[in-house]
Amino acid sequence: MKFQSCIYFFAEVAFLYKRKNEPLMKWVDFLIIVIGWGIGNIFFNNFEKHIPWWKRLIKLILIVAVLYFIGLIGRLWIYIALGVMATGMGILHLYWFPKKGINGITAEPYDEYLKLINKEKHPSTKK
């Protein structure tokens, strides 16, 4: 019975969206962003374990807000922005970190990773 009411709910939401014809971010877009963020945190948590959870939550809220406003232009632009972000993260984790001697998945050696990001944040400390 719960499954059937869930289907009716999503059908009604889709009907209301189609009726209003608003170019806003759909729930499916929001879910893709949040689920992608969650998966990223599961696999790449080692890169941000020194950052408090509330700062990571604020980062998620800001990303969703920016993508929402990009979505006012059109839904395609949300996915273009997500693609650009994913490409940047791929280059960072698959090319740049290994080039600097850091594992792109586990952030090991972690002390070297922290030194590297500190150098990038504060260029005056570079040798």
C-alpha cells in the first residue's frame, strides 16, 4: 500500500510540474546532486577528514543553491555544470594528486597531502 501511494505522489508531482511548466530544478536533479555528493564523501572522505562536518554541509548547500540558480537558465545547464565539476574532480584525483605523489583515492600519505594543500592555499610558504 505504501508503494502505491508513493507512485501516486510522484505522478501528482510530475503532473503539477508539467501543468505549471516551471524551468526550475526538479527533485530528480536534487536527488542526483545529493546522492552524488554522498557517494563522493564515502569514497573520498579521506581528503576532507580534517574539515568539520558542518563546513562540508554548508558546501553542499552552496553547491545545490548555485546549481538551482543555474537551473533557472535550463535543466541542461545543471548537467553541464555537474559535468564540468566531475571533470575537474577527475583531473584532480586521477592526474594532479598522483603527479604530486599522493594516492588519488586514499589521500595517502596524508601528511604529504596536508602539506600540499597548505602550500596551495598559502603560496608564500612554497620553497
